[in-house]
Amino acid sequence: MSESTKDISLEKEFIDNFEALESRINGASALPVHKVRKEAISAFQKLGVPTSKNEEYKFTDLNKTLRKNFDFSSPAHPGNISSDLINNHFLPDMDTNKLVFINGIYSSELSTIVSPEDQLLVKDFSSASEENKEELQSYFAKYADYDSDAFVALNTAFAEHGSFIHIPDNKVVEKPIALYFFNDAQEEKSYNQPRNLFVAGKNSQASFIEVFNTIGDSASFTNIVTEIVVNENAHIDYYKIQNNRDSAFHVGTTQVWQARSSHFSAYTFTLNGAMIRNNLNIASDGEGCESHMYGLYLLHGKTHVDNHTVVDHIKPNSFSNELYKGIMEDQSHGVFNGKVYVRQAAQKTNAFQSNKNILLSDEATINSKPQLEIWADDVKCSHGCTTGQLDEEAMFYLQSRGISKERARVLLLYAFATDVLENVKLEPLKNYLENLISERLHKDF
């Protein structure tokens, strides 16, 4: 069978699944959200699953990977994971709102919402599509571009499960909102496409945490899209923790829209997985916006992680700061592609971008491409990347003070990672990540 025939069959599997979805939902096909689904599947048909010939997926050929590992002609199964297993994977020492998803489907029985309803509205996406039509029409798929990215198009077309979270104006959600996504791969391969929509009202404040786990030894595939609307003067922190199994494949798109004087910070920690693609896109669409992006990836084995970020400065007097760091061992492969756009109207923009990497083996690789595109003339912008090995002078200094070579190596790597860790605002989460990374460095590096 030719390569082109294989490509067509993979796309046909998704098209057939969409037709099955339409048959199953019956009357729900009249809902406004389904009109968007139909537009998205049409966009996917035109785009096709990207290959390495696509510049945006040049180093991450998910087409080949998906065809090899998954059969999308079979419907996704709902999954069944015991509450004991679920509880073992919750973040320790943290009092949070817990939202649990099994194979992308929200479980109200396993979830716990502790914040009062006047602070925090939580619904599964399916219920919200019927009960919150106006809000979904206002925000759903308005910012995540399904016309240019096939995986966003796929997720939008199959947007049935996930969450809708709304924080009213002038409300502060004191307890973090933790979303746990579990893939059930205990008996068979699993795939899911959850969709999240977070809307933060004016002057509101909250922290979101997305955590990804796979239970079982079979392969799993997650294609998730999270849209975050940060209205005027809202303050939102968003954390993404990926410490999954070696058989887990993941495509995640986080699309952020910021209004005037809003603050948004994203923290992405990637420690394990088979093949991971993270897209973080921020539209800074108001004066006085502030955006921060921090990323840390510790890769070993044959783990492949591709971080793509975009910051689009649309209005003047905004600020963005980006710092991504990577440590790569064995045959792991890291990709960083960061783009900063400053439009002509976005005068007096300050934008800074940095990617730094350490390679610990001859077979580990990194492809780094920071980019600036500036159409305004009154701005302060900079970008840069560095790739190298551990500082031999620093290693020698520590060893001359009686520290073993292995211990010196761990200390230097931990110090390298600290630049990202120190920005985490939630103290229990910072402690958890510090311990996790320290254990990982002692074990693998």
C-alpha cells in the first residue's frame, strides 16, 4: 500500500467517526456547537494529518506515529479505573478543586468541587453545550484556529467531552482548580479528545492545573485543546504537568486570549512520555497585558517533546517573558519553536524569549528556533538560545571540594532547572515538583 493511500485511510477513519458521532447525538446536532463541529471537520478534510513535510510539524511526524500505533476505525472506549488508583495519582498536600476525566470523559463521582458556586461554575462540556449555549457561542472555537492546525480541527470536530469552567467578575477562587486526565490503557489502547473552555471574568483570579496520567501498559493518545479567556484585569496561572508512561502520545493546544490589563502565566513541566507536542498560543489583545511562559523538559530514553509557542502582541504597552529549559539524555529529542509577533499598533511592547538546553549524551538532540517578527518601531524585544554540555570548570570546582562526580552533576543540573521552578507560585506544587525533579535527576541523570 502506498504512503498516500495510508494517509487517506487514516483521515477516512476520522471522517467515519464523525459521521458516527452525528448519528449518535441525534437532536443535539441542532445545537450551535455542532455547527462549529461541522465546520471543523471540513477544515480537517482540507488540512489532513500533518507529516514532516509540514513546516510546523517538521520534527514531529505524528502521522506516521498514529498510523503505526492506533486504529481509529474503532470507537473510543469510556474506560474504567478504580477510585483507589485515581486517588494515588492526586497531587500531594494540596487542597484543590478536583476534576477527574477518564478517557476524556468527566466523572462527577470521582470529582470534588470545594469552592462555592458563586465563585466557580464547573460543568462537563456536553451539559454546557445545552445549558450554556450563549456563553459557548461567545467563546467556543473563537480563538483556537481549526482552519490552520489539523489537530485543533479534529478536537473541535469531536468536542463532546471535557469541561466548561466560568469564574464570575470580581471573584477570587482561592483553591486551585486541578484537572486530572487519566487514560485507561489497562486492557486495550485508548484515545480521547477532551475540550476545555475556561472563562475568567473581569477582575477575577484563579489557578488551573492540568495533570496527565496513563493507567496500564497499552498505548494511549490524547489530543486536547484548552481555550482560556482572560478578561479585563483578571489574573490566571496555568500549570501543565506531564509525567506520563513511555507508551503515552500527546498533542495539547492551549489557546489564550487576554483583554486589557490582564495577567497570564503558563508553566509547562514535561518529564516523560513517548511523543509529546505542546502548543501554547497567547493573543495579547489589550493594553497593559502581561504574559509569562515557563517550560522545563527533562528527557531520557527515546522521549520526544516538541514545544511550540506563539505570543501575538496586538495592542500597545504589553509585556511578555518566555523561558524554556531542557535537559536531554540518552536518545531523547527536544524541539523548541517560539514565535513572538509585535503588530504595528503594539507600540511600547516589551518581549523577551530564551531557550536553554543541556545535552548529556552524544545521541540526544535539540532543534531550537526562537523567532521575532516586529512591525512596530518603539519596542524592546530580544530572543536567544543556547545548547551545550555541563560546565567542566564548575564540575571540577565541586569535585575539588570533596563532592563526588555524580553528586556534582546532579547539583549543577538542579541549579539549571531552578530558574524555572522558582517561578511557581503555589508552594505545595513547587515542593512536589522540586521533589519529583530531584528524584528524577538522581535516578536518571
